[in-house]
Amino acid sequence: MQYLLDTHALLWFIEGNPKLSLSAQNIILKKENEIYVSIASLWEIAIKLSKEKPDADRLTFSKPFEALYQYIEINSFQYLSISLEHLYKVKNLPHHHGDPFDRLLIAHAITENMTMISVDKAFRAYPVATTW
């Protein structure tokens, strides 16, 4: 099965954060599953880590940003690029969720028929399968 990691799920998995559910961990670790990371998540992480002033949206990541690529490779995650088809889908999504990165992840999951691994309950307002 194909799964797309929400940004927080990616970071929590890499850091071994107990906020990641056991169910999500098991899905990610199961070798038969194809786990994808969106380029949009890496973009979101880069932007939020670059903020000098902490705020509510600030992501924390204890490792260097450049280490993300090593963890993605080590875990055999696949990258998901942003295509025009994904952007068309974003344009036509209802505005149940205001975060532009999450809206793109939702568009990815719908377009590619993937299940999102996310704790974000706002995803349920869209026709996308989610698990946590």
C-alpha cells in the first residue's frame, strides 16, 4: 500500500518522538508499504526551521536539515514531486484547511490515491484516506 507522510509524522518518526502513534510507526516500518515524502514537506521544514523567532508554527528538529535526506534514504522513503496536476487539485479544493502545505499534501494524496499518515483531523473534511 502507498502512504504519504504528513510533515509532523516524518519528523516524529525520524526523531523517535512518542507523539507518533504505534499504528503509524508499524505502517512506516512495514517493508511491504511504500512510504512517500512530499517535496512540499521538505520545503515547509526548511521555511519553518529558518525562522529566527519562535512562534506557534515553529517546527523543532534536533538534527541538521541536511540530515533529512539521509534518513529518507536509509528508510527507503520515496520522494513525491509537485506536478501541475497536484496544483490543479489544490486550486479546486474546498477551503476546509488553510495551511498551504497541508492543502498540497491533501492534493497529493487525492491525486495519487495514497493514504495520509497524519494526526491532523482537518484532513477528514476531504475525500482522502487518513490513518494515525
